[in-house]
Amino acid sequence: MWQGSVVSIQIAREASAPMETLGEVRAVPGRGLEGDRYFLGRGFYSPKASFGGREVTLIEVEAIEALWGGVVNAQGERLGIKLAPADARRNITTSGVPLGHLVDQAFWVGEVLVRGTRLCEPCKHLEDLTQPGVLGGLVHRGGLRAQILTEGVIRVGDVVRPRTA
């Protein structure tokens, strides 16, 4: 059984605005993270919110770190892309959590129960806001979209664990 942790929490108050790093945030079912662009209906993809899954997004710190030295392009060259967790534009950065395996699975983020809805593949918008190579470097490692099932506060350092643990 795995167990990980929350490394960083980020929100942006407007579409394309820089992400703010927080120590804690309130998660609200059906809305998202208090103060975030999608909670406020101001996200880049808010007009497409009918297909859901934008309440909270998570990414593995290991995927962000792999951009620097581990990801190789088609020519066999290392990407060498340095991103801070906030640059990935996901709400929660985790460590030791197999996010790709949590689609359709409920799991705890601190005191908040969430359910993975689908992978959060990188998009051109993310690359436009960061740097070339990010889109390709995060394919299949861009994180997880999740639905918030219970209200509560998520804090940096919180344990992330399976629902059954």
C-alpha cells in the first residue's frame, strides 16, 4: 500500500494569472478550492466546465523534477526544463502518490476525500504559459483531475493515502 504527502498547494484567482502558493486551502464539493479560478468560474476552461473534473488538479513532484534531467526528446536530448510546482498550474503537488493509477478511485488528501476522474494531460495553454517542451515532457505525467467528495482543509504536509488505508 502506498502513502504520500502534499508538497505544495497552488491557486490562481483568474485565468492565466500566476499561481499563488498557499499553506492551506478549503476544498468544497461541487466547487473546487476556495479562491481558485475554477471555484470562481474564471478559469481558462470554465466555459467547458460541463464535462467536469476541474474541482481540483494534482501533479506528482517526481514528474516535475523529471523534466529537468529525466525526460528525453525525440533526438535523445535531455529537456533540462526547470519548473517550480506552481509553474505546472496544478492545485496540489504530491510526493510518493501514484496519481496515474487513481482514475475512478477515491483517496484521502489530508481530511478531504476526493475521487480521481481522469488524467490531466498537458495542453498548449500550459506550454504557452511556461516554456517549449513542457507539453511533450508531461504527456501521461501531467497529473490527475479529481472531484471533491467531502469538505475540509488541505494543508502542506498532509498525508495522501488510499481510501481503504
